[in-house]
Amino acid sequence: MAGNIRKRRDISAVDSNEQVPSFGNMESKSSLNEPTSDLEIYSKEVFSQLIQDNLPPTPNNFALYFDRLLEDKSETLRKQINSILEFEDNSDDEKTIELEKSLKQGFSSIKSILQVTANLYKNMALMEKILIKRKEELGDTPDAVAVSSVIGSLEQDVGKLNGILKKQVSHIKELYEETADIVKNVNNETIYDNQFGIYNKRYLLSKLEQEKNLIEEFKHTSSLLTIELSKDIEKSIDNPKALLLMTRTIARLLMKTSRRSDVVAHYGDGIFAMILKHTDITNASRASARLCDLVSSSNFFLAEKEIQLKISIGLANISPERSVEETLVCTLNAMEIAHNDDDNDYFVCNKDSETWNYL
């Protein structure tokens, strides 16, 4: 699961009669040196690898290595372990995202209420004008005085109602503006991109800064990827909606193939970024190759035309020697080279290319 956005199964919602995956005898008090199940054996291996790499066995590091080492295990073990992961609760980030969604939906509903109320006020004003017009049309017709009197009374009543409604609309508008300010402040702190269903640029920058500091402290290696729909496809299709759908498809593929420890985010203007923790340039290039192959195997149909999707990727080390902005620029420049190269869909930043060879 990339960046913990994907929902996990809530164990509180599981039927009490449903069997929960179990690993070994929970009543046994076996020590870590004497694992009794596949999960315990694997957990010990994860701890050993953390110690070997001189990393503290913190929850975050353990989770990261847990996912990373699991990729090399048998399919049977992966399925066995993943089955129990489905019963974990949602992370704090997931809860924050759900809260952001609810808040934005609530604000959208308030906006709709204001629009309906404003239309009601306009209709009342229109009715007032119609009454005046009909009163003028009566002229000197028989019983015009009596009818005019009734219309005059009705006109006064509508006028009073219109005045009350005008005040209420004004009050609702003030409340709406206050709510808009609150939502605006919340938006300035959001971590979720509604358009693509992944993390946003704010979250990306904070995680990059955090990873840079961790690398400086513990001396491990991590990489950053920036990904964008091929410029050739963008130039060949004059349909903004179709291009948006293609870009969303790429976002879904990135989420589907990323690891739980990876961070997938929308950098802006249809450019995505992936933080590959504890992954050097060589392994990041392998991941890039797999991503390019995966996207290329996905076809998009526009009317009767079948379009083969293609992406360009830029790679760079996340280095404590340069700022987050410099690392991003590095990957974006490499991605631009990939856009203009017919033979390679991904390129490494020039500053990091000495440690890397094309696969």
C-alpha cells in the first residue's frame, strides 16, 4: 500500500464467527530465538536485517523492511502474511484523508443550500414584479378597484416576505463566507489530492524533508521518482478530458504496484512523484523499468482509436547534501530528458548517474 492511502479491512467489522488468520500458538511464550511459525521466522529475519544495516528497529523501519523483504519471499508466504494485514486498522493518515473528504463534501452541500436559497430569493423578487405588472394591466376594467385592492394587499405581503427572505439570504451568505474561510484554512493543511486519489504536494515535500533527515542520521539510501504521461501522447491528443482520464489511470497503476512503505503523490500539473525508501538508484531503475512496462501494457480507448499508454520517469537519490527542491529539480530534469529520448523511458539525474548503469 502506497503511503497508507489504501483502505485496510477494519477488524471491528468482522463477524465474531469469522476465522481470523492465526500464526502459531498465541499462548506459547517462545522467545524470539525460537520462532514457531512462518510469521515469527520472517519477523526475526526482518529484525536481523535492520541490525545488519545499522538501523534502529523502530516501528516505521520495521514496517518498511517488512514490506521490502517480503517481495523476495514465496507467493505462499506473501499471501499468508498479507491475509493478516487485512485485519489491521486504518492508519492516522487514512483517517485524516477521510476527514478531509467529509469536510469538503459538507462544504459542497452548504454551497448548494446557498444557491437554492438565492434562487428562492430571486423567484420572490420576480413574483413581486409580476404582481406590479398585472396591477397595471387591470387599468379601468370593471371591478378594477376591488381587484387592484386585493393585488395591492398581496403585493405588500409579498414585499414583506421578500424583505425577510433578503435578510435571511444575507445571513446565510455571511455564514457561508465564514465556512469558506475555515475550509480554506483546512485546505492549506491537507495531505490528500482529490483529483487523483493520492497524496498531494504538501505531503510529498514534508515526507521528502523527513526522509532526507533520516538519511543524514542513519546513512541509508532512498530514491525519488517523478512520473508523467509521455509528451508524444499529449501532443497527439487534443482532448483535455481524455488526457485527464489517462493521467488518472497512471495514478491508479502507481498505487496498485507500489509498496506499503512507498509514498505516491501528485506533484502538480499531472506530474506524480514516488519516494522509494531504502532503495538505491539501481533498484529504483529496476522499479522504473517495471512501471514503464506495466503502463505500456495498458491500453486506452478513445472513440474507436486504441492508444498505448506511455510514461517518462526521472530518478534521483534523496541526498542530505542537497535540498528537497534541488532533488525535485534533479528528477524533473531527468524526466525531461526521458521525454525527448526514443530509446529510454527513464533517466537518472546527471548528479547521480555515475553510480548507475542502464538496465
